[in-house]
Amino acid sequence: MKRIILSMTLILSGTFLFAQTPAKKITEGSITYSVEWQLPENLKPMASNFPNELQVFFKGDSSSLKTESPMYNSTSILNTKNDYERMLLEIPMMGKKLSVIFTPADQDKIAEKIPELSLNASKETKEVLGYKAQKYNVVENKTSQKSEAWFTKDLEIASNPLSRYYSKSYGFPVEFTSYMNGITVKAKVKDIKAGTIPVGSFSATKDYEEITYEQLMQLSSGH
């Protein structure tokens, strides 16, 4: 009987220790996402201009997401810890390279466009890139749009412009729906690499013109 009790104790202890294994923390590297854009009708004719992959560079609490297309290139830079957000735009046909740093007031204006997500855990799990992930059912409260997201607690990586809408308490999102300028994007982690990222991943070169958020909105509206 004592042996049985001891065996059960070891098994239970082993299960507990496995469940509490610390997540693999990656502080610097890159993430490649495969993406599917859910475009509104007026943008569907331009679907070929939207990339099938997006790359994120991260270091500590800072991250940058670069989007490349035949018409323009953009880089979104984010530091959630310091509430710092910046966008770099390169528009060859206009001969412009623009940089916008979003002030707290700008962020307040954008807040109304930020999705409000409700998540409910399911019992469904699977492996993504060798990491155990759990499925969550997601509802965007403003539009009642439903989606699903998969999170792993085996990895710890800083939030980035794609994953920013999901709390770290769920884990690291490996498959999820994101939102970029009002467009829904389905994202799936394709590759994660730890290592040194390119110099200047979170800054602009001197040839970028600094403009305000209001000026950016005026340009986008054609005024």
C-alpha cells in the first residue's frame, strides 16, 4: 500500500511539475506569420497587393511589423510597456517617406477603432510548431464577429502590432484574428527565430519626414 501511495505521489508530483514548467522566453528575434486578409468589397480588386506573409522583429518590449506591397511599404513600431507607437510609410509613387509618432491624444482618438474581444476557453488542444496550444472562441463585441484563437503557454514573447489585442494571460497567440486599419487579418505563426535583429528595426532613418497624425489623416483623405 505504501508503494502504491508513493507511486501515486510521484506521478502526481511529476504532472504538477510538468504543468508548471516555465515557458521558453525569447527576448530577441523574429516571427514570420502567414496571413489571410478579409477585405471589404471595395478593396477586393486590389487583393494581389496584399502580402501573404508578414514579419515581426522584437527585442525586449519593443517590436516592429513590416508590410510590403507594390504600392507602399509600412512599418509599425510598438512598445506596449512605454505606450510608444510609431508608423513609417514609404510611398514610391509619391516620392515620400513619412514617419508618424502617435501621441497620447492620438492614441485616444484611435481607441474607438480598437476591437473589444471576449474570449472563452475550449478543451480543444493541438500542437503548433511543436508547442502545445489551446483553442479559445473569440467574439469581437462591437461587430459580433466570431473567430477562434490558439494560445501556447510554452512560449513567452513580447506583444507586437499583430498580437497586441490579446492579453498575455492567455499565453502567446500562434493562430488568431488581428485587425489592421479596420481590416480583419487571419494570422498564423509560420516560423520563430531567436537571434540578433537588424540595426534600426525600431527607428527611422534621416530621410523620413516627421508628420503628425492629423497630417497623415489629411493625406489619406486626399486633402
